[in-house]
Amino acid sequence: MDTKITVIYDNPVDPEAFESAYPDQVKLARDMPGLQRIETAKVWPKEDGSPTPAYRFIDMYFSDYAAASKAVTTEQASRLFASVTELATGGVRITFAEVCEDV
């Protein structure tokens, strides 16, 4: 079953610094072995100006859970996740999920 690893960045302490370093995060994510596709997203700001529940996402898609699990044991993953924890000044969550097309 298709599997994705999602990096969920919470609101950074300094959004400008985050945005200047974010393209490097995406480049590192693209280097993950077995990666089939990548998708990134930025959360729309709330109309009332209150904090959003998250800031940005990186979704990395793999053929199955085994491929995703193998990818995170590599040197490329070590570089990515070390960089993620450094950049994520507001916090970060990383999830593995089964991709479901239709329910």
C-alpha cells in the first residue's frame, strides 16, 4: 500500500528565517531513496490573524511501508531529519500514513 511520510512544521519563531532555509529542506527531501513523489504545502493564514494549527508540510510518497521504513534508515534521511529539527523552531511532527484514494 502506498505510504507517505509527512513532516508537519508548526509556526516558526522567525517565519522569514524559516522561509529562507525551507528550499534546502525540500532539496534534502528529494534525495530520499525510494521516493516516488513529493508534495509541499503552506497553510493559509487565518482571517482573524490567530495562529494556524500548522505552518508547512512536506509529503514524501513511497510505494509501501517497507520502502518508507527503509528510506528513513539512510544517510540521506539522517541529513534531512537533522536539518528538520534545526529549522523547526516552532515544533515539528513526522508521521507515516497509508495513502487512501477513496473510502
